[in-house]
Amino acid sequence: MRSAARRLGLCALAALTLAPVAHAQQVPVRPGGRAVNTRGKIKVDYAELRAGPGLAFLARGRAYRGDLVDVLARDETGDWLEITANGVRGFVPVRAVDLSEAVRGRAASGGRDRRQQNYQYDAEGRRVFLDGRTMGSGEGTVGREEAPLPQALTADRLPLRVWVGFGAGRISRDFQAGIEPDSPLRKLVVSPAAITTELGADYTPHRHLALRLGFRDARLSDAIIPANAAYGFSDEISINTNAQQLELDVIGRLPIGPGFVGAYGGLWLFRQAFQRTNPFALFLTTTFLGASAGLTAGATLGPIELTGRGGVALPLSVSQDPQDSGDADSLGLYGGLEVAWQLHRQWALVAAGWYTRVQTDFSGGGTHADPVTGGDVVRDYVTARQTDGFLGGSLGVRWQP
């Protein structure tokens, strides 16, 4: 009876001992900034506890090799953990923390330094050794009441980022037609400068999937056609111009190391407006709507994020206003690069550059004719090629809720 009772008691004690471990195994560290409330152990010599998930944030203190710490959350990139060690809360890289099952069920050690035990904490949270040396800095000590966990970490964060930028660029058009050499429509080339505005948003519901919306607008631009007596231009002609570009993409991403590679597909709208057509139309407003596809890649280097993308767009619809140059056969090309510097948990500086090129070959009859030369005869052309370009850059900010 005693032996059976002893075995029963040992089984009960083992069950109580293993219960916290089993419970901890059911609470994995999850991406997305969610609270996870588990344990970890520092596995590097020391890790700086930073104010945010990035090397650009100030250090609040240090955790040392062997310290058992409370893991509160994992940021949405999956690269940083928010922990508390000895009452100091901050972010450390994931690679600095051991999250194995053997560690998760153990109680946190309160930031105990396995290499140094002859120290205490001063009122500012710094480690003070017996010889007077200090190491690290903190925002609180063991006896100081810890501030509540921010609400952003106790609930799911919306995986949405919104940005706005301003800059400059050029709107270019090269129009060449198969018409008589003395016609102004034979060859026309303009490349006026413009002020650009960029707006965008991306939504990442899963680390392998993202939705992206981008819009660019170019304004305050005039294309100048110089005076040419042979073409009947006694004075130069100024044509007010603007351009818009809209992208809506679904992106599939494959994480690789500190970055990712992926592919995207979606809709692409590009419009160039040349708004002066009196007394005759030299240029027309062209609108290109296409289906886009391309490749994208990115990398995160500390607080710096690099993202590049490029692709093609096949036409779904091509139109000209108020006249047209015939049946259109178009192809669009696009490339862009973004550099973001994460200054704060929610804010980043973003610099972007892009180049867009749409080439359209026209054939057949059109209403875009030359009424200037040839007396009373209105001359037309059978073929023409128009190449539209949009080159620019912007500097702005990005915000994440």
C-alpha cells in the first residue's frame, strides 16, 4: 500500500511540474506584434534592449548570456522580440534569444548576469559593480513598477502601411509618324519637368501574401514646341501636361534570410494628358489600361529596408482624346526602387525612384491629321509610333498603425 501510494504521489508531483511546460508549448511566438507571454534565454554575450524593433532605436539596457527573460511579443517582420529583463522592457533580435521548449517553462531570472554577480542596480537601472564601474542603461529597476504593456501589443496589429511622398520628375513623349517630311507630325519630342506626388498603401495579411496600391501624379508641367516658320508656327506653343500612374497588385513573397523574393500581378493604369488642342492638335491625351506582372525583391539591413520591383503591362484598353491616331498596339514597362529608414515603431522615412515607359504603335486610319501644311489638303498618316515616359523620384514618410 505504501509503495502504491508513493508511486501515486510521485506521478501527481510530476504532472504538476510538467503542467507549466505543456502550457508554454501551446503558446508559440507568433508574428504580427501579438502578445505571446512565454520564456526565453539570452544566448549571446549580451543583447541591447532597444526602444523599438531596429538598430536605429536607442538602447534602454542590456540582457546578458544565460538570462531568462519574459518574451512579450514578436514584431510583424518576425525579426525582433519584445522582452522584459529585470524590469527593463525593450526589443532584441530573435537570433539573440533561445526559444527552445526546454526554456519556455522556466521562470524568468530577472536579468541575472551569469558572468558577473558582484553588482547591483542604481536608481537609473544601470548595473553598478563593486569597483564602481557601470554597464548598460535602463528605464526602471526591480523595485520600480513597470508601465502597462502598450495596447498595440495586447491586440492584433493591423498589417497595413500607408505612405506619402513629394518630389520631381519628367514627362516625356516621342511621336513619329509615317507622313511627309514637311509635316510637324513627322517627329515631335518633348520632355518637360514636373512636380510629383506619390500615395500608397500595402496590406500584408500573411508573410507570403501582400496587396499593394500605388498612385503617382505629375503636375505643373508645360511642353514647349519651338517656333518653326516651315511648319507655320510663328510663335512657340506651350502645352500644359500632366501624368498619372495607378498600380493595384497582388504579391506573393518567399522569405529568404533577412529579405524576400516574390512575384506580383494586377492592374496598371497610365495616363498622359496634353491639354491644348487649339488651333490644332499636335499631341493627344493617351490612357493605357493594362494587366501587369513582374518580380519583386527586398532586404532588411538593420533599420534600412530596400525594395525593388519591375515588370511589364499588356494592354486591355488604349484610348486617345479628343482625337485618335488609329488602332493601337502597346506594351508597358516599369521599374522602381524604394529605400525606407525605420525611425520609430510606426514611422519611417521613404525615398523612392521609378521609371515607366509605354510604347504604342498605331496603324490604320485615324483622326489625328495635319491641317497646317499642304494648303487646304488635310494630310494623314498610315503608321505612327508614340513612346511615353515617366521618370521621377520622391521623398516622404510611411506610417503603420
